[in-house]
Amino acid sequence: MTKKLKKRLRRIVAGAVCFVLCILAEKLLPHMSANVLLIAYLVTYFIVGNDVVKGAVANIKNGQIFDEKFLMVLATVGAFLISEYPEAVAVMLFYQVGEWFQSYAVNKSRKSIKELMDIRPDYANVCRNGNVETVDPQEVAKGEMIQIKPGERIPLDGVIVTGNTSVDTMALTGESLPRDLDAGDEVISGCINLSGLIEVRVSKEFGESTVTKILDLVENSASKKAETENFITKFARWYTPVVVILATILAVIPSLITGDWSVWIYRALSFLVISCPCALVISVPLSFFGGIGAASKNGILVKGSNYLEALADARIAVMDKTGTLTKGEFAVSEIMAVNEDKKQVLFYAAYGERFSNHPIAKCLVDAYERQYGKVTNLSEKDEDGTESAVEELAGYGVLVMYEGKQVAVGNEKLMIRQLKNNKWNEIKETILHMDQEEPAGTICHVSYGDSYMGYILIEDQLKQDAEQCVAGLKKEGIRRIVMLTGDREKAAEKIAGALGITEYHASLLPGDKVDRVEEIFAGKKEGEKLIFVGDGMNDAPVLARADIGIAMGGLGSDAAIEAADIVIMTDEPGKIPQAMRISKKTIQIVKQNIAFAIGVKVLVLLLAAFGIATMWAAVFADVGVAFIAILNAMRALKLR
């Protein structure tokens, strides 16, 4: 609890004690002077509501007359004027209790998110001139070496140079299992080093680091209000003056007819107390705030409550393939050997590609070394001690000498060149049977000398929860799922079929993706929202065009954090249906609060107008409704 809340609570308790003493004095000392009793109640009133009176006066000076403080002061001063002292103090006391509880709820919600996102590092151990200095992370430059001990928070993004460890990424991703990292792996700021001592070369300055971007995203999320929040703000702006006018009419017109001014003024004052819109004004944004907090706990960062609200109305999902539904990592899925065993075919391929940084080359080398060990113990030299020069042919593949013969690893064009056209056509028809159907993945052909050895099929791998994502989206009301990819038709067809996606478009450039999304936009129904899910790297134009842009792989992807409206902090597409569930439950809580607050207030307003509801009932209609609505709003923080 903050100092401000504690001070306010002490004032409320002191006021409540004084209020009880005033009531006891009035009951036990019937001959007490009316003036003394008035002074006692006034002192109690100012102990409790001094800040409310000051706030109302300040708002009037600033031209903001009709707000809830003005209603409270008007109602309680009016109660004093008609000698209803206990009701006047009680209204202010319970109003302050409600306000305190409201502030406590908001503070608890903010604290919950603050603790969740308490990932800002306090210091960095930087290696300079042979010494380790402890400095502010903002003082560390890109390229410098930092040391991170077990138990310390990783202060900056970088690459491990020495050491290996496990890191806790829960604060960023919601993942409970630690990640094992080794030399050469990237580390992300905000995570906690669990086990080993590591030295990391900084790749980004603090202002550009992942932790800074995430904190900025969370801190600015409250500035983008949902349509419901904006409606409530406008509603309160018009609602309050209308209520004051109605209360004035209720006090004056019946009094002129009946001559019973005290009765109708009392009813009008009760009307004012009941009409205070604080339950709506606080519970609606608090609900959205709670929903954003719940999403953050699950590794889903929402840039504003407007996007959280829009997500509940999503009916069309357009999804990128590579990096979103698939890992974007190549893997060997099939090896076809002609005259040699599969190990030999894979060896030739890995030997030829061992010095390349191309993803397919790395995939071939990794596939061999996982099963059989190092590609060669000859380093970069052949058996006779001469350098095994690798010749890379752009658009074809690679050539390299091995035991006196040339190894060729590449595409069909390279095989035509190496084996001559007629021989290659014969191989295609009689051995490979590849004249009828295009393969689903990438084919890497291998020849040795003038002999064709076989091919290796390389395919992108589906993410573990990709199928769960597609099924979850359909369950959450997505009526149309479209997959877009720059990959070839056959590869797109295979992935779409495996996931149950019936609509897909292949061989698209980034600009083509925008055109496809525009076509889909033209066909959507009124009120429907379109979400686009991409990896944030080359999808920025489409992420910006969609109603809701969702970026995968927020860890380390600057483009994702900048372009998207929602960032999935892991590469798990299964988080998207989860985000939709949180959105829908948040909207449900918001609607419950609106219906409950307005319904109870309208009922009690009518009762007050007919003299059935007293000012004590008015206090319940105001403070009680706010109390219940705030409790309901806080449920949003617990959503899963």
C-alpha cells in the first residue's frame, strides 16, 4: 500500500470515529445545543471530505463543473442546509471509502503488472582494461563485453562468447521451463541467468534493447483507449449535467405545487448521490487494464485496450507461413541414394556446404554431424595436404574437390551443367521419377565426378502448436483462415493441408501480401475485424494494414514490436486463441459492469424520485455498486 493510500485511510478512520461519536452524542445527549451538534458534524465532514471539497472548487475554477466531486459536494451541502447532518456526513464518508477502495484496486492492478514486468536491469558488469566494472546498463556501448553471474538479470541483448547456462525467460515469455544456452547463442535482456557464468558481447545499446522496448510498450498501452472506454468518458461528460438539471427540476417543480420544500429537496439530493457515475468511470478502464495484465502474464503484450477490444470481434485471420506457422528452420526430411548408401550422399552434401552460412547449408551439415560426428577431420585440406577450395556458383550451388574428384551440391541447373543435359533427363525420368510432380520441399542434388549420387529433400518444419492454433482460432469464431507465403505452391499446399487450412496463396512478395489482404478486406462483413499474424521481419506493411497486427517472435524482433498491435513474446501461434479468449472474457466483464451499474442506478433513481429510497439507499447505489463493479473488474487480472 502506498503512503498516499495509508494517509487517506487514516483520515477515513478518524472521520468514521468522529461520526460514530457524533451519533452517540446526538442519541445520549438529547439536550445538546443544535449549534454544537452542527459544528461537530461539520468538523467530521471536513476531516472526511476536505480533499473532495477542494477538488470540486478547483475543478469549478478550471471550468470542469459537472463531475462526481461536484455532485457529492452539492448533495452533502444540500443535506446540511435541510438539517440532515448524519446523512450528509455518511454520504461523504462512504463516498471516500469507495474512492479509497477504487484507488487501492487500481494500485494493486498496476503493481501486479509492474511486478510482472519488473525486468529492468539495475546494473551491468562490463569488462574494461582487464577489469570488471559495475556500471549502469545505459553506459555500456555496443560491442563491449559484459559478464553475467548466476542469479543476475541479463542487462543487455547480446551473444554468448564464453560459457554456457540456463536462463529463466518467464517474465518475458510466460514460459516456466528454462532455456539452455551455449556459446554463440543470443541472450535477451530482462531474463535471469540461472546457472553458469557467461561472457556476452553486447549487440544493442540499452535504448534499443528488448527490455527497453517491452517496458515502453507496456507503459504506453494505457494511452490507447477502447471504444467502450471513450464512450463511457463521453457519457459521463453529458450524463452529469443532465442529472443536475433533473435533480433541480425534481426539487423545484413538485415543491412549488405542494409547498413541501424539505421533502422534495431531500429526494433531489438523494437523486444526486445515486447518479454519481464513478462505478462506470473506474470499473470499465480497470477491466481493460486487468485484461492487458492477464495477457502479459501469459507472454502476450497488447499495445492498448482498443486492440484488446477489437480482438473479440475478429472473424478473419490471415497468417504468414514461414516463422509463424512453421519454424523457419530447414531440416532434412528425406535422402534418396542411387548407388551409394544414404550416409555417403549426406556426407558429400555436408562436405561441400561446410563453409557456407546459408540456412540450407547449415541444415545439411547439422544433419550429418548429429548422426555421424564431424564432417571431416581434414579441416580445410584434402588428403594430399592441399586446400579444398570451395567454388560457390550463385543460383546453382557449390563445387568442391574430394579425393581427386569434384563434388557438386545444388539444384537441377547445376546437375545439367555437371552431368550434361541428356544424361540428366534420363536420370530424372528413370531414377528419380521427378518429371510428373513438383516436390513439396527444397531438393538438393548431389553428384561425385560424373556420377549422380542422389538427392536430399529439405523442408521447413511445422511449429509444435501450429495445428492447435488453427483449431483454436476456429473454436473462437474465426470463420475464414487464409495462409500467405512466399514459398512455392507445393510447399504451401503441404503445410496448409497438414493444418486444415483450405485457403492459401503462394509465391508472394511482401507487396503481393498487401494486395491479397486488400482483397480480403473488400470481402469482409461490416463489424468484422481482420487480424494478420506474421513474424514481424518482412510483414510490416501487412501488420500495419490489418485491423489487428499480431507479431510472432517478439524476443529480439525490433520490427515486430514496432509494427504490430499485439506481440507474442514466444514463437507460439497457440497464444493467439488464448489472447482471443482473454479479450472476450474482458469484454464480458466490461458489459457486466455497465449493465449492473446502470441497471441498479436507474432502479434506485426511480425509487428516490417517488420517495421510496432514502439517502442511505442512495449511498448503497453509489458506493455499493462501485465496490461490486471494481471487484468484478479485478477478476480480469486472473484470466487464463
